[in-house]
Amino acid sequence: MSSSSETVTRLLGDFFERNTAGDKEGIKAVIEEIEQKIRSGEADDSSFKDYFNNMYAGRGAINAVNLANDYPRESIIRELFQNIFGCDYDEKDIKIEVDFLDDGKVRLNYNEVGFNL
């Protein structure tokens, strides 16, 4: 494994551990380190993209059902909410609307302005 690959794996592992622990300051520190490594050229953003592509190889839209099947049913909603709380917001008041549709689907609407790294 290359040094850049080890760095990416370590940083993303640190990010997920701090996210799981709810450590907002730790998350911020890891993101700052990632951004610094990209700015300095020590790691490029394609390394991070490659990591996720390798982790989820073959997980394109065509087999998204399999991805959902990998999660225990009780974890899917939690995962969706983690994604919501990982977004950036212009307002401190996060508004989430959950709709349970007749066809068995769930739709989440929220006032995010996007993700950052």
C-alpha cells in the first residue's frame, strides 16, 4: 500500500471513528488535516475518491438495492440521518421532513446547503 493510500485510509478511518463517537471537534480536526494534505499536494482528492470507489466497487446505481440490503433494516434510517447531520446548513435550526410514501419508500427533505469534504 502506498504512503498516500495509507494516509487516506487512516484519515477516513479517523473521521468515521470520531463521527461514530459524536466528537465534533475531532471531526473538524480530521477534515482540516484532510484539506491541508490536499492543499499541500501530500494527498490529492482523487485518492479519497479512489478509496470510496474501491470500498464500494460495483455499487453503482444499478445495484443500489444490494447496498441497502447490506444494512440491517434498523440501521438504514440511522444512516440516512447521519448523512443529514453531515451536511452544511445556513441556519442552526435543522429542519427534517420524513414522508412515508404509499409505495413503501421513504423521502427525506431537509434544509441543507450541501456537503463539504
